[in-house]
Amino acid sequence: MAIRRIMLYGQDDILMKISKPVDEINDKILNILYDMIETMNEADGVGLAAPQVGLLKRICIVKDEKGEILKLINPIIIEKKGNQNGYEGCLSVPQKRGKVKRANIVVIKAQDENGIWREIVGKKIVARAFEHEIDHLDGKLFVDMVTKWSDR
Ligand code: NI
């Protein structure tokens, strides 16, 4: 495993590109996944998407409310309910936090590291992370959705 360089907003254009589906979960993909986990933990983040480490693959990870890391391959949002308005940040946009409106409950479908499709219900902070990370796979960054920036 290795810690990878995190791409930065305003510097690495790959963050604006659309990621490609993963068609085979092989050792190369698993290595990327484990490197992403190590990189996120090192940076003390709660979510990370493959384009943030320079790879246009539909892979992301999200730390859930229990501190467990959800490994999401080819994630798709299948349902959104309600609204929440709160602050979020991104490892690719260091030192910045901004208020973004998100769904309060986000149901996704994704493959795990064994290729099994699972449905996961994310609430509150996890729902926010699901939307934020899946946006990364479509080249979208939270900075374009901020209604108010935080001073801290
Ligand atoms: Ni992010």
C-alpha cells in the first residue's frame, strides 16, 4: 500500500473530468482502493474519490457514522429524500468549508471489493458524503454549490 498525492482544486484539472466505470475488480483496482484508504486516513478525511488521487475510475470511499470505511465501486444514487443544509469540506480544497444543500437521506447501490452489489442507506452526514463523493466521479466539486463560505 502507498499514500498517493491528493489532487488539488485550481491545480489538477483531472478533478473536473468524468470517471469511467470499473468493469473488472482485479488486483490493480484493489490496490487503488487500499491506497485510497491509506491516503484518506493519513489526511484525516471522511471520504475520498479516485479522481482525487489522479485516477478516472468510479471508485470512492466514505467513512460511515460508526467509523467503518465503505468501499464503493461503480456507485449509483437510486433515491434521495428530504433536504439538509450544512457545511462540508474536501481534501482537494484544503482549509475551506462551505455551506451546501444536500439530500437528508441518500440511498445508493454500489459494488463492494468482492463485486457484490449492495444497497446502502446514508443518512445526514453519510448522505452528504455519498453525494459529495459521487459528484467527484462526475467531475463536480462542492465549491460550485456553496451558498456561504465559512471563516474557519
Ligand atoms: Ni471531496
